[in-house]
Amino acid sequence: MKVCIPTEGDGGIDDLVGQHFGRVPTYTVVDIDTGEVEVIANTSEHRGGTGLPPELISTTGTHIMLCGGLGPKAVTMFEQFGIDVFVGAQGTVRDAVEAWKQGTLMEATDENACREHRHG
């Protein structure tokens, strides 16, 4: 099972969880079963590229998205790709994965999506 976390810097297990989901420079994908770590660049339109982050992340085989928070549009897009989203991640990628394993992150819903990301 693969989990994906938005990362602040160059990515990796010890990088910090990025709190601006769509604008982070990298996403770190961790395979929980093998321990393999893959870093992908955020090439979405938020960073001058094309497409949206959920579309990019869906190509990695990710099952679970762990992040600090994100807007309801992104939550809906992830749901359409069959990716479950959990919010409240902080610290390092390693911390976020451990928090998810322990069940301390909350599953994202339209009700707990970031208010500042609501666009009329």
C-alpha cells in the first residue's frame, strides 16, 4: 500500500510535511509494505505546469494521501481516483506515516476541508 505526503523541500522520509498542499515542490510516496520511498516533483499548474495535484498523484499508485489540510475540490478529486485522504499530518513524512498507522489522523470530508480553499 502506498501513501503520499506533500513535502516542503526535496522530499524523502525525513522531509517536513508541506502545509500548502497544491503548492509544495515535491510529493513523497512511501510504500508501507516494502519501505520504498519515491519522490515526485509537483509539476501541476500550481507550480507552472499542467494538471492538478490529484491527477499527478493518481499516476503513482497511491492509495492514501496524508496532508495537513486541503480544499473540498481536491478531496472530491482524490475520491474520484479512489484515494483516501487524511488530514492533520505534521512534522516529518516519517511522523505523518506513523500518525496514520496509529489512527490519529482524521479522514478528510467536505465538512473538515480547509475553509480558505473554498472557491465559490
